[in-house]
Amino acid sequence: MSPLPAMPGMLALSMLSMLSVPSALPASPVPSPVRGRRPAASRSARPARSLATAALCALLLAAVPPYHPAAPLAAAGGGWSDAAATRYWTADRTAAALAPTAPAGPAVAATRAGPRRAAAGPATARRGRFFAGLPTVGVLFATGRGARAHTCTASVVHSPHGDVVLTAAHCVGGTHRAFVPMYDGSGGRVRTPYGVWAVGGTWHPAGWTAHGPGSDLDVAFLRLRPDAHGRTVEHYTGANRLVTTTSYVHRVTVVGYPAAGAHNRADRALRCAGPTVRLPGRRQMRFACHGFYGGTSGAPWLTGIDARTGRGEVIGEIGGENGGGPERDSERVSYSPLLGSAALAAYRGAART
């Protein structure tokens, strides 16, 4: 693995709330409706959500450009800010998006960005365990073009401006996109300790495809907008160090968020450590561990994790052939593209280097 050039150190962490723009002041967690039910009408139709709110949402939708999978996206319009993302992704709207009756996900067949069914397969002793999460890893929310919320995972990678996250290319569709680091919906309460961050732009290799050699390019970098204080996400969460992947055999820890529901009733992060091998016929790694259902696409593959900070080097993410796993038994077997020159070029575009 060849490291990227050294960059400035991380700044101190600061706890944040979902109902306010990220700041240095912590706030109480926000209650969530009972899992599996839509919010009551009295919650979703409060007087404060008036025609003015509807008009604001319409303006936000108009400000965000549509996703085009063949080329990198330029930065989104100025109306979609960190503050706007926080206002839009309220506790009620988040809970409604997570409800089983919410719209289905994008039509990318058999990918980790949508519901998966388990199938019989070779046994493995490894099984992921739910935990409180890491500050650098979180969920991606999005609406529009049929996208369902909380369908993918992303992670903060170190950059000169401190505003870049890594995910899979097949995860970046939709509008009103936002990243929520260390998201936790356990115990019927929505916790967003490091705030809600609006996605301002997307970069990924132009040759990405869901299958075949182009699946080796299933990687994307998102640039996040700063908060109301002009600070970027890395100021609060720290970041993992992005490195090029020069071999197929490693020992990694994979951290991802299965979509809330039957396979993630805790609505928390899942982690699992183990070895990687080569996926035959592709420039991709293969990792075996139970529990990585739909929603874990983009989950970082970390090495050298510091026990004190929870940060390490990221050498891959769940993605690649068929959206990051085989057609069947995909909750047990995950793939990751190697991070090579095409991925680093996309990173440089997002990081402005």
C-alpha cells in the first residue's frame, strides 16, 4: 500500500445534534416513532410545516443537479447547504424514510444498496457484531429518483480541506443527499452526534459499470458542504487515511450500516474483522463475514485501526461486481475494488488537489 502525501493533523471532536446545525454545543437526542410505523398525522402535518416549508423544499430540489453515472458531478447549487440538510432531514422525516412502507430503492439489481435475501452457503465462523459506531463512518440519506433513505454507508477520508467522504459509485444517486456520521437509531431514539452534512458534489471514475471490468471502478468520493461556522466534517470526526491498494491479501475491519429493519433492528453500525483474498477475474478483494445486508455498500475496509481514536487506513469499500457481493449469499460475502489510479484521480477531484 502506498500512502497519500501526509496532510495536517485532525482537530478536536465536538458532539452535535440532528435538530441544529453542527456546533460545539451538544444537545439531547431526538425521539423516533415506533420502528415499522409511519409517524402519526399530527406529527407529520404540524402547522409549522406550512406552504413556506413546501416552497423551501421545492427550491432545494431545484438546486440539486440530477445524478449521471457516466461522469463526475460538479458541485451542487448554493441552496443545498449543511443547514438546509439539517432542516430537511428532521427526526420525523428520517423515521418515515426508514419505515418499511417507504418507497423502494434504486433499480440496481442485486446490489448492497437495496434489500437482500440470504441464501444457503458455506459456513463461516465470522459474524458481524453491532456496536456504537465510529465517528468517521456513517450513513448516506437521499431522496428523489426512487431512492430510499439510509441505503448506503460512507466514511470520512483525510483531505486538505477536511470535507471528503468515500462510498461506492452505485450509492450516489438521489437528491437531498446528506451524510450522517456515527448515526445511531437504537432504543427508539435517533442520534446524530456529529450532525447532518449536505453533499455538495460527487466524483467517480467515468468507466464505472455494475458488472464486468467496469465494476472495478465502483468507488466514489463526495465533497460535503461546511457548517454554519465554516467548519468541515473532519474538524469534528477526524478522518481515516486513504491509501492505494497494492495487493489482494490483507486483514481488515469492515464497518457498515445494514438498512434498518429485520436485519438491523438495533439500527446501529456493524463491524467484522477478517482476512481478504482476491476475487477471481476482477481487480477486487473478497471478504467473508455474516451480516452485511443491503445498506452496507460503501462500508470502509480499514487496516491499522488506532484503538484510542478508532481511525486507521482505508484500503477499500464494499462495492464492485454486482454491487459488492454475489447474487446469492451476499450477506456473507462482500467485495471491494482495489483503490488504484482511477480512484485516486476521483479523490483528487473531490479534494481539489
